[in-house]
Amino acid sequence: MRKKARNKGDAAKLEMTPMIDVVFQLLIFFIVTLKQEDILSHLDVSRPAPSDAPPPEVQPELLTIMVYRDGYIMNGRRISHKSLDKRLTKISTYSKDVSVVIKCMPDSPHAKLIALLDICAKTDLTNLSVFSM
């Protein structure tokens, strides 16, 4: 009787590279073939009915105030702090949507800008644009 020769060499190796390749192939396959449900089709949303009236073509009001060292200029006319407060209060009673463009000159003190912004906050004018000239 003959004895079987046993392989006493290295144990059998299991290559991992082909297995990883197959796993990635399967992963890509399942991602590509996955059918996602349309989330938006399940939302219960009521849309407003379309209106036949054309949209209003009203230009927004624009108010320009320039801040100088010695005072303010509103729409091309020199104005004092008190008068500016009264005028902005009167304007804000008509419409809060007035756009105020504030242009600060390089030599104007910062306190004048802050005082003007305080008046705008007090009168609820919130559409402000501040520029440094």
C-alpha cells in the first residue's frame, strides 16, 4: 500500500482581488438598476389657480439719500436730520416697500450713517442699500 504524498508546502491561497471586483460589479449593478420612487408624486400640495390678470408692472419706489460731512441730501435737496426723520416717517406711512439707497461720502462721519440707519429702522424701512463713494 502506498501512502499518499501530502503537500507540505504553502497552504492554498485565496485571491481577494477577483472577489473585490465581483462585489463592486454587483454593487454597481444594484445601484444602476434600483428604481427610485418619485418623492414629489407623493406630496399632497395644492397649487394656486393661474390668474388671467397680467402681473403688475409697477416700478419700485427709489429714494436716494447721500450722507455728507455737514448733512444729508435727499433726492438732490439738502435736508436736516429732523426734516429727514419727518420725511421718512411720512413716506413709510404710505409704503414700507420703498427702496432706500444710501450713499456715504468718504469724509462723512460714521455717526451720521448710524443715525440715518436708526431712522430707517424706526420707520420700518427695510429695503436698504448702503454704498461708499
